Amino acid sequence: MSTQPDVLIIGGGLAGLCCALRLHQSGLSFQILEASDGVGGRVRTDKVEGFLLDRGFQVLLTAYPEARKVLDYETLDLRPFYPGALIRYKNRFYRFADPWRRPADGLLGIFTPIGSFADKLRIRKLRSHVLAGSLSDLYNRPETTTLQALRKLGFSENMIDRFFRPFIGGVFFDPSLGVSSRMFEFGFRMFSMGIRRCPPVEWEPFQIRLPPDCLKGLYEQRLGLNRFRKME
């Protein structure tokens, strides 16, 4: 790599690493400037006195388009979560399963006090809606808040408060459900198409979807921890 790279990348989080990957694939030189003691940004795991401490939300939806392009899922050895949720209501947990992946458990979910029977039928309508068309089509749909979109689809306040508010509110850190309806539909589409997974031990930000020799090339381009230039 020359002393004057074609591109300077500020930050070695996932965005910076993916940028470096694209540049490498295009034959351009680069230098990553990272202020912390390592790369990964919010997607890293620190080892402290024998404990593994994750930074950020370490659950991956395998349907994410960009993740499928750059991550090597087999190398990550991702472990699946159960496709559903346990919802606590009146001091009791109720299983709310994905009926397309767990039909028997999904059928049992009809009898829970989480929403009405009609609400559970509306889940099917919502799923069909978010899966229709391309992602470009989804992002060009009329935009409202998530709360407005759910009410427009006919979901009861019971269903919104007991299922969508803790679920979607947790995903987007917005219990008011004021997040864009487009982002909600994108997220629900990813949950419907992919599987929620997490690594068995720790995230390795270098496990990018590349053959080993290409990954070595990235290290040679100063993407390796031992060759990082730290910002003062």
C-alpha cells in the first residue's frame, strides 16, 4: 500500500469495514483510521477477566441483504433462536410462535390473551403486505408512523400494546411506535424471511464473506488489528 491511499476511511465499525471490502474488490487502496483499541464498532465482544461482554445488540437477521453479501454465515457458526416470543401478561408467560415455521405452536397461540382471533388473522395480512414487491417498492410506499400503520391495518389496541409495542418498540428503541412505517415493514419483512441468529461465542468482525486468500489481502491492506494506525 502506498503512503498516499486512494481513500481514507474514518472508523472501523461494520460500515467502515464493508467500505474497505468494496474498495479492495475494486482495486483501490485505503487506510482505516480508528480511535479505539480495535475494530468492529458496536459489533464486537470484549474479553474481561474471563467474561465475554458484547457491545450492542448482537442478534442477526439472516435475511439482511447487505449481511448476506459480506458475511460468511458458515464461518460465523450462527445459532438460531426459536421463531417466536414469550410474552408476559398478568404474571404469566405466553408463547407467541411464528405459525409459518412452527404451525403447531402457532395454532396454540390463537388461544392466548395476546390480541383477538381477528388480530392473529391480520398478522397474515401484514406478512403478505411486507413480503410483496421488492425492497425498492417497500421504501416507496406512503410513509406514516408504525403506530398509524398498525391501526390502519385494523390491529386492536390490545394487540398493539401486548405484542407490537414491546416487540417493535424494543427493536427500534421506540415504545411510542413513532418510527417510520417503512422501517417497520422492512424489519418485519426481515423477520419473516430470515432467521434470528447469534454467534455461539463472540463476534469476529473480520469474518467477511471472502475466500481466505482475499481476506489475507485485506490484512495486507492494513485492515488487520496489528497494523492499524491509531488516531491520536
